[in-house]
Amino acid sequence: MSGLDTARIATSPDERRTRRPRIGSDAWTVIGLFAVTIVMILASRLISPSFGSWDQARAILVLTSFVMVIAFGQQSVILLGGLDLSVGSMMTLGGILTFSWIGGSGSALIWGIPAVLLVTGLVGAVNGLGVTFFRVPPFIMTLAMGIIIYSVALGITGGTPSGQAVPALGWLFSHRLFGIPWVILLMALFAVLGTIFQQATPFGRRLYAIGTSPEAAAIAGMPVRRIVILTYAISGAAAGLAGILMVGYSGGATLTMGDSYLLPSIAAVVIGGTSIVGGRGLYAGAIAGAFLLTTLSTVISSIGIAQGWRTIIYGLVILVALVLLREELSLWFLRLRSRGGR
Amino acid sequence: MSATGTLPVARRPGGASTRRLLANGTFNVFVVYVLLFVILMIKQPDTLSAFGVTDLFNNALPLALAAAGGGLVVLTRGFDLSVAGVIALTNVLIATALPDGPWGAVLAVAIAGGAGLVVGAVNGYLVAYVRLQSIASTLATMIVCSGVALLVLDAPGGQVPDAVVYGFSGVLPGNVPVSAVVALVVVLLWLALRRTDWGVAIYAIGADETAAALAGIPVRRAKFFTYCLAGILYGFAGLMLSAVTATGNPNGGTTYLLLMFAAIAIGGTAFSGGRGGVIGSMIGAATLTLLQKVLFSAGVSSFYTGIFQGLVMILAVVIGAITARLAEGRAR
């Protein structure tokens, strides 16, 4: 994070030369991550012949969708220089509401999904209000909100959410087009739309501007507060969407269904090259990070070793990926390429 | 963060006016703590008994030590997630690997400090020299540590030697809780540290790392040692947790992760770095643990405890910010 500042100073002459490919350095991280992940899937063939198949890759892609959706909101918030620790509880909220409001009724989907997204979006907007108008640090605001949501959900459901599985959502996971589950196609669309949103819309570009310097953005006439509030709302709704998907996948909702997605959502974003202090990063990186983390846990969980060793390998691979894909290395890559081109 | 007041260490203590007190996050959180304490005393008059006080210190100290370490890192504008892993690791080591008797207690201190130092050094190396983002690299070390903890003890259990339990959660002659002495030692060490070059460097790096480097501060070395010290403090947090719970739990560290950051923020340390202090973080931790106790004694249904906890966290920060702003406004 702040180490990058000194890195920039130290390499400033080089950077001036490579100013244009700045995006290029982020893109290298993304390409590197995907490459590492694919190598990992192929290498898992060595562990067992049933690995590294199209079936396994398909299963991993399906599992990636949850982290990927949450990571979109998380990354937008981090780009702003914030952080959303309420996404776990928000995902649970989305799941519980889907479970109890929509249930087995297919026709309820039409109003149910927008309603769930609206509720989670509004709760997210409250995060944004706290951060902007009451100047609560994002860390505290969203952490407190996460605790509050969980507590409310616990109180209202009494510990066990009641409702029905949603077959219409399960359909996304069980039906395929040309051998590809619908949910993967949906996620591909989500990835494209998310990237366009961040890179090509005024709103998206303003995220980067505010993350780099909120003061400068305000002086430039940007409605900083409104954008911050909307971004937290987007993050809430994204987590809610992940909850909706999760109900489709698992057929039920529990009070802890979102908990295990909080840290991966942040990890995916940061591993994907987004700066935790904001202003810099690509959604494609977060997707690559989500893909890497999901692949890693899927492959590792199928190795027949003690849980402790699995956890250690998981952590070490993340560490190796971070070291391999750090900024200096991608800059070095770029320089190498530009030298070769001359 | 404003450019003025980037070096709080430069302000000389003493002669603290009301204005300065109000602008001080540590003072604000202390007021919140006293308020909660009064409520608890009304609800439970035996709070002030020797047992009650020891209990308060024992409950608060693991989180307070963790927050002291995490707060140091936050001052340099970093995030250290490894706390959860280090606490779990030291806890299971102390619960499985120690002989009983006084040597057990000595070894426990060595193990806690040693394991914390090793993990902290790895963090410091990765952040200061390899220049990884602190949140990402410490996430990885946290995961590795919890893996090692699972190898040491794969399910809750084990036995913490009596010498550790009574030695660290008991009372000294005169009914002075050991945990209060530990807390006092950490506070005194911090007061000494912040007057050294290293202490100044910690604030300077957090305020503006580039400027600190240009001013000739050895940024990398200062950061490295900050992570080391933080690791040692997490180790001692694990030691205190072992003494209080008397058992080992490989997953026992995870609850401390978010609570620690909450304690740091409530204690008035800014996540943008360079502002705040370790004492505030420790009082913040004590406030969070006291809050749980107050809610419990007030008979709030445990279902809804979280709502109050969340609201108090937000309110503590908002009130702190308002009083600070009022105080600054009056000063101008």
C-alpha cells in the first residue's frame, strides 16, 4: 500500500517513460493471475486423473460466481478508498429474504429479486450515509452495520430462517447452454457490464478520481457524497445478489451463509492488483483473484491431507502469487517488452 | 488528514487545556469507558470488588494487547490481519507443549514472544522490503499461522499449565491483578517508545511516507520493526487468552480480528495513518469488552446484543469526531 509511494519515487524516471502502459501493468497482473490459476487446474491432474477436466473447471467457475459478484461491490468501494466489511452479513440478508419472500413461487421472482436488491442496496446506502455525512470511518461503519444486520436477522428468524427453496434459481445452476451452465453465462455478462461500468461510464471514472484524491474530486465539482453513498449501495446490492445466487445453488439459507465470503471478497480484490488505499485497480483483476482463490480452495480440499496442511498450502500459494505478481515485476516485464520492440 | 498536526509527538505533553483534551481521541474513549463503567456499577455493585476488577482486566487484556499491536501498524498506515493467526498459534502451543510448574510459565512467555516475533518479522519483511500490500501479505501469514495451529491441535482442547493460568490471570499480593500490571508495563513502554526516533518515525511514516523518506527517516527499517513489535504483542495477547480460558482452541483467534480493528478505531487512531496512539487502542479494546458485559448485565437479549454493540461503536466514533471538531473550531 503505502510502500508503493516510495516505489514510485524510486522508479520515477522509468515511470515517466512507461506512463502510457500504466494500465498495462495492471493488465499484466490480471493475465498473470489467470495464467497461474489455469496452470494450477492443469497441474492438479498430477494429483488425480479426474482433475484438470472440463467438468472440474466448470464446477470451479460456478463456485467463483459468488465471490466474483461480491467482489464487484467490494472493489468499487475500495477504489473509492473505502472498505465494506458488511458484505458477509449483507449476503446472508439477501439469502434469507430470498428464501422467505420468493420461495417456491416462480412468479414471485419478478418482484422478489428487485425487492431483495432494493433492501440490501438501501442498507448499503446507510453505510454510505454514515461514511459521508457522519464521517464514520468506513471500517467502523460497515463493521458495525454487519454486526447489526446479523443481530437483526438472528432476532427475527430466531436462529433458523424459514422459507422454501427457489427452484427457478436452482435452474440457473442445473441447466446448460452448449454445455455451459446458465449461471456462468450470466457471470460472463456481469463481468462485461461491471468492467464497462467502471471503465467507460462517468460514474465509474469518478470512482478512480475520488479514490486518488477526494479533495481534488470535490474541487473539480464532482458530487462526491452522492457517488460514495451510491457506491456503498451498489456494494450492498451486489452482496444481496450473491445471497440470491447462493439460495439457488444450495437450496436454502442459513444465518452464517455469508460469513465465509467476507475475507475472500477483500482478498480477491487486493490479490487482483487493486490498491487498498483506493484509486487504482481493475474489476478484471478482482475476477482473476476470485478465480484463483476458488480454484485453490477447490483443488486443495480434494487433496487427502490434514486440514492444517491444506490451510498452510492455501496461505503459501496466496503469498507466492502476491510476490510473483507484485508491481515491480510487471513493470520489469513491460520494460523487457518495450526493449524487445525497439 | 490535514497537513498540520502530522506529528503529534512534537506536541509536548503537560499543560493540556480542555481543548486539547477534547481533540484527543484517547480522552474521548476514556469518557465512554467511564460512562459504561458507571452503568455497570449501578447494575452490579460488586464490580469494584477485587474479584470484579481482576475480572474486568482479565477479560479486556487479550483484546487490548492485540489492539496495541494492531494500532502500531495502523499508525504506519498499514493493516495487520495476522493477529488472528498469531493468537491461535500461541494459544495452541501454550495449551499443548508446556510442562507444568514455574518453568512452564517462563516457557510460555518465551513461546508467545518468539512465535509472535517470527510472524511479525515475516510480515515486516514482506511489507517493508518486498513491498507487498500489508493487508494482502498479512492475510496470507494469518492463513498460514492458523494452518500451523490446526496441525498443533486439530480441535479445541489441550491443557494450559496451572502456572500460566494463575501466573497471568491471578492477583499479586495486595489484590493487584497481574493483567493490570501487564497493561501498565505496555503503556509505559509505549510512552517511552514514542519519544524515541523509532516512535517519531512511526508517526511520520503514517502521515506521509514519501516525506518521511525524504527527511532521512529509515522507513523500511522502522516499518519492519513495527511489524515485529506488533507480532510480539499479538503473541502476548495469545498468552493472556490462554491464561484466561485455560484451554486451547485453534479457531480462537478469528473473533479478535475485526474486534481489534474496531477497538483501534474507537480508540481514536485514524486508519489513514499518523494519528492516534496505542493507549487509545487499548482503552478502545477495554470499552468493547466492557460494553458486552454491560449489555449482558442490563438483560439485553443476546439476540439483540449486536445491535447495541454496532450502534455504540458508531456513536463512539461520531461523538469523538464531533467533540474534536468543536475543539478545533474553538481553537481557530
